[in-house]
Amino acid sequence: MGEPGRLVTPAVLGCGHAVPDQEKDTDDPMYRQVDPEGPAGGEQEMITGAGRRRVLADHESIESFMLDACRTAMAAAKVTPNRIDRLYGYVSVSDYMAPNGLYLLHSALGLRPEAVVVPINSEYSNFPLGVFLAAEAVRAGTCGHALVVTGSNWSRHVDYTRPHAVAIGDGAGAAVVGPGAGLAVVDYACHTDARYFESMTLTIRDRTAPGWSGLPRDPSGVPIPTYAMDPETGPEVLGGVLKDGLPALVTGLLGHHGLDGESIALITHQGSRLLLDHWNDRIRPAQYLETFDEYGNMVTASYPVTLARYFDAITAPYVVIAAAGAGLHLAALLLKNTGRGGGARRPG
């Protein structure tokens, strides 16, 4: 537990990530199901550049990879489980709508019973939002150290006749937030536009409805929650709100602190090469850190996995993690590089 009234500077002290061993590339038969005449609208034009991605095997669960990522992050930060006061994050998609699998991690990690579990259902900004909330708790003195972890198993929750499914990969990443030298949490910015509330949704859908015959099912044949973009507003979001809104949010946040792109290492949403290139051109960061070519679009996990993968290679004085998500919302987290304790990963 922290000490209320004591002034501390919260920072990301260590990171970890874990991905499945099973690798698939665009030539895999499962990605040949995309229907070019289907109801995806202009979505296919925006989803470009998918290369390789890691996918869970039938016997694997994303929680086991989240567990490995957490243990690696704690080892890198030199923090033991009994020093963790809060566990932030999300299992996406959990076996149950409630409770979230984050509670299973609390047990598997051996955290104290009084350590608070905080599931954050804000796909895809769960990780940067979790880091910011953890930092606020540490700064307030109500939390000594927090663990933030997100994992995505969306390869099991997409319709492979839809273009966005081609880029989806699975993975998990984690970070320890606490007082000390690392990536100090400076600020957070968000933009929400509920006009596009139904543009990107994850729900159980009727397989008998026209255009939904490709929906995944569980082993007993029951349809499971499946992600989809609205054929009208989805492409509008990709080609407008996300494409131009994300760099506007980032540059606004930087400008508020007298910074520009040359001051930062940038991590963004990673679902399309077209968007990644556009954001690079608009923001012009000193370092653009990404794992899209190697791991694909890991949705909620792309941010912590990329941060952990490049933690020791960050030379820029600041870091920005810029997320896009359902709702619709955009989010950006600003970190200051004050010296890092090391990042690590499970081989993969």
C-alpha cells in the first residue's frame, strides 16, 4: 500500500510480453475466406499490409500468456507479487461476460487477497488507460505498485469472411507501475464520439442472418461473441475519425507540453499498414515502434507487447501510446523517459 500525502512520480518500471508459438501468414487457407463481394463496404481498402501473426492453439488460453507476461514484467521491475496492490487490465475475450478472467490471474499470480482487481472494458485502450489509472493511484498514495495487463484471443472471435480478420493475432503484455526511474507517466488525452457507437462491436450474432454464416462457434456448436464493423460507419471511422483523429489527438497532447513528434517514440493501434504509414507521416516521431509485420493486429495487446518488445531500445526522451477503440474513442498516454529498469519477454 502507498503512503497518502507522500509526493511520488509514478512510472512504468518494467514490462513483459508473451505470444503463442503457432505462426500463420497471409497464405494460410483460413485467410482465403474473405468475401470481396460481402457486406464489408470500404473496409477492405483500409485493411492493408498484414504479414505474419501468432495464433493460439486449440489447447491454449490467453490467460496463460498473460500470466507469463505479468511474471516477466514483475521480474524486470524487481517487484514481488506481495508488493502489488492493484491489478488493472482485461482478458479479451473472457470465457464469461462477467466475471472477467483477470480475477483468475489474481489467484495464479499469488497476489494478496486485499490486492484490488480492476477490469477495464475499454477495447482497445485498456492498457494505456490502465497505466494512467494506476499512475493516479500511485501518485495519490493509495497504491504502492500496480500491475497492468491485457491479453487478446481475438483470432477466435472474428468472422474470417471479413477483411479485418486477416490481420488478427493473439498475444499478451504487461507492465508494472510504481515509484522509481522508468517511463514516468506525464499526461493522458482522450476523444470520444458516440455517434459511432455501433461502428465496431463485439457481440453474439445470429448465424442464420444473411451474411453471417462465417461466425465462429464453440465446441458445442453455440455461437460465441464475434467482432464486426458496421458496413457503413466502419469504413467511415477507419478512413476519417481514426485516420486523421489519432494524429490530431497526439499532436494536441504534445503541443500542450511544448513537444513535437521529434521528441517521442510512438506506439499506435496496429491494424493496417496504410494507417501506420499515414500516422508516421503526420506525427513524424523520432521512433515509430511496431510489431504489426511480425505479430499482426493483437487489438488490446498490441500496445503492451510493442512496449515490452522495444523497452530497452527506446532512446527518445518521451513515449506516446496512442490507442483507438470502440465506443468510439481515441486515447493517448504521454510518458517521460527517466531511465529504464529493463523489459523482457517470453521467447516467441
